[in-house]
Amino acid sequence: MDPRLTSNQAQESPTESASSRDTSPNADAIMAKKLENGHTENDNFEHSVVRRVFSGDKITLRHIAEERVDAVSEKMQVLPDEYLEELKCGLRVILDGNGGLQQREEFMILQKLVQSRSDLTPKALVRAHRVQLEILVAIKMGIQAFLHPNVSLSQNSLIEIFLYKRCRNIACQRQLPVEDCSCEICGSKNGFCNVCMCVICTKFDFEVNTCRWIGCDLCSHWTHTDCAIRDGLICMGTSTRSGGGQAEMLFRCRACSRTSELLGWVKDVFQHCAPLWSRTALMTELDIVGRIFRRSEDVKGRKLFWKCEELIEKMKGGLAEQMACRVILMFFQELETDSLKSAELGEGGRLLAPQEACNQIAEVVQEAIGKMEMVANEKLRMLKKAHQALEACDLELEDKAREVSDLKLERQRKKQQIEELESIVKLKQAEADMFQLKADEARREAEMLQKITLAKSEKSEEEYASRYLKLKLSEAEAERQYLFQKIKLQESSRSSHSSKGSDPSQMYAKMQDLIKNVYNSSSNAEIEPSERNSAQKSS
């Protein structure tokens, strides 16, 4: 049986998890329940489907789901690309299924509208707009990968997927039915692909190199292991290969109703794939094998079940996945050796001679000792490896301790430098404060000296003006006395001069002019010192 070890069903799909979900069965179940309750979704669709309200010729998801293909295509030809992308994004949100029951009901109504239409023929779909066709395929198949911007399928491929003539798995894309298979499953289930889909649930995923899928030895149809366990297709039975009518765990294919033994299939899967599995994957595969052989009644199946349970518990306790892989592979070898020995003991259960029995016991003991030595050597190797790892850890700890001490010394040195810098900063701050204080004192002293200088300058100017004025007054007084004496002389001699025709009024006018000149000179002497003082103050 092929353990699905190699598969070219590429991992190319950008939405693997989304592509693996098929919403059609859920939608049908919800619709049946709502029809039983007497609800009419189509009448209330305007209130249940979440969509934006647009004006003009813009369309919604319901328009695409229920209106004629050519009419919708004409409207979409004139719509901007941004609006079409928003329309696809809105359907992707609904297909995500994170909006709860309301969005599932919205999608169910859209899907029911699409599936119930009879006008969606190849001739009509050829005239559809590219985005319109992608939305129709995504609604009918319940897969949002058809709306992904990085997925670009041809128009013909989308039409064939819509009409169930091509596999809806984007990573498969085979023509249906594959290789013209005429089995009941491929003939009765629309869109079923026996290369990548489960015979029971018709779902697909991208799991390879695993026991999660069981392939039929004869018809090569695939089934999820969980689906087979749930539907009772894994059970005890008599294998035609074992001979002697021994019962063992078998898988019965639903497509061809033939059986395949499971122990050899599990052994092949582990021998080819177990060394490549991660710790989590190995524990998962052991759990799957344990569930397969949980109800096994034969000795080998029970041993395998117990061994899987034992390894899972040990791995939870810290057993390395490499060691667990070696143990399970060695266990399969032991089962095969036991089978060969059972065959060599002779058919019909004949009695062995004592010497022959002793020889066989000795062989078994020698084989057991050899296996124990192998395990002991492996344990010793692991112990040495652990010692080396411990020594490496001790060396690393010593290096880290030295680094820590160096960092502490460096930290102490930096701390001392910081303290020294802080003391220097404080000293410089004190010097700056002292210089600022001296500068303030010098400024105040300069202001005081400037005031004293101004005061002395004003006083000296006033003294100068006073002396100058006194001098001028004394000169004016002397001039006045001189003139007064001259006037007196002139008056006394007026009579004598009158005979000669002299004019005393002219003489008097000259005297008045002279007195005015004296007073003007004294006033100028007072103004000049005041102007000097104002100039000094401004300077």
C-alpha cells in the first residue's frame, strides 16, 4: 500500500487551509433546518446579506448570484478595478467563517442561489466577466483560494471547475473523472478527485508522508484515517496474505470494498518518513497509529498499540525524537523477526526436539543480548555525548563568569570615572558661581562709580557756570558803572553840547543796546553748561 510517501500535489496553493475547507455540506444542513422551521430566506435576503449600498449601476454579491450572466458582465465592464477588488475581498471575509452564524447564513443563501440556477451553462459562462466567474466558482465550491490575487486560472479552467469537470484543488487541477475511473464514488459524487480527495468526506488537504491518509492497494483511492475510523472501515478481519486464517487489523476501501492490511503499511510509512519528522509530528503519528490499533485483538497489533502509548509517554517525559524513532523502527524489526521465527517453527505446531529447542532458545538469547548490547552502546554514546555537552556547558559557564567579572570591573571603573566627572563638574560649577558673584559685584561697583562720576561732573559744571556767570555779571556791572559815569558826564555837559547840535536820544539808544548785549552773553553762558551735562549723561 502506498503510504502517500511521494506526491506532486504541490504545496503551491497560497491558501492551503482555506482551500481545505468545503462549506457546501454545512450550508445544506443549515438550509434544511431553516426550511423545516418555515423560514423564507429569499424574502429576507435584503436584510440578512451584509453589503454596501451603492448607487447607479454598481452591483452586489447577490446580483452576481442571481441575475443573468451577460447583464452582470456588462455592468462589471465599466466598474473600476478597486470596486471589483472590494467585492472579492467582501466574499473572502464571508468565506473565512470568522463572522459567526450570520455570515454562514449569508454564504448559505448565496450558495443556494448559485446552485439552483439552470442557466449557468458553458455557453453562458464564456460571456462572464473574469471577476464575476471567480466569484461564482468561489461561492459554489466554498473555497476562497479562487479569489486570491496570486491565483490566476484560465477562463476555461474556472468554467470546468464550476461544472465539476476539473478538480477544484488548485494544486491538483486534474480532469474529472481521473483516468476515466468508473467506480461508484467517482461516478456519483460531482467534482470528486480520487487523487487528492477523501472517499468519505470528499475534502482535500496537503498532508503527505503521513499516516493520516490511507491508500487502497488495489484502486489507489484515498481516505482520511480519522474518517475511516469514524465510519468503521478499520476493523479486525482475515487477510488473504497472512495465511492460516489469522485475524489482524484491516482497512476496507469504500470505493472497491477490498481490504488492505495495516501493520505493513504503518511499518513502511515509519521506515521511509519517520527520520524526517519533527518531535511534534512524530508524537502525532504515534497517536494516529495508536488509534488505528486501539481495538486490535491480535498480538502484533496490541504490541504496537502499547509501544505507541509507551513512546508517547516517554517523549512527554523528555525522550529525544531520534531515540524514539530508533526504538519504533527496532520494534518493527522485532515484529518481523518474530514472524519469521514463527514460520520456521513449522506449520501445524509440531513439537521440537530438546536440543533443537535449546538451540533456538540460545539463538533468541544471543539475539536479545545483541540487541541489549546495541542499546547499551547507544546509551553509552548518549552518555558520552551528555558528558561532552555538560563539559561544554561548564566551560561556557566559566567563560560567562569571567565575562561577568570583567563586566563588573568595567562597571566599577566607569562608575569611578562618572564620580570623578561629577566632582569636576561640581568644582567647575562652584567656580562659575564664584566668577558670577564677582562679576555681579564688579558691575554694581561700576554702576556706583558711574553715578559718582556723573554727580561730580554735574557739580563741577554747576560751579563752572556759577563762576562764569559771576564773572560776566561783574563785567556787566563794571560796564554799567562806566556807562553810568559816562551818562552823568554827558548830562552835565549837555548844555555845552546842545549849542553844537548833539542829540542825547541817540546816545541813550546806544546805551540800551550795550546793556542787552551783556544780558544775552550771560544767558548763553547758562545754557552752554546744561548742554554739556546732558551730553555726558547720554554718553
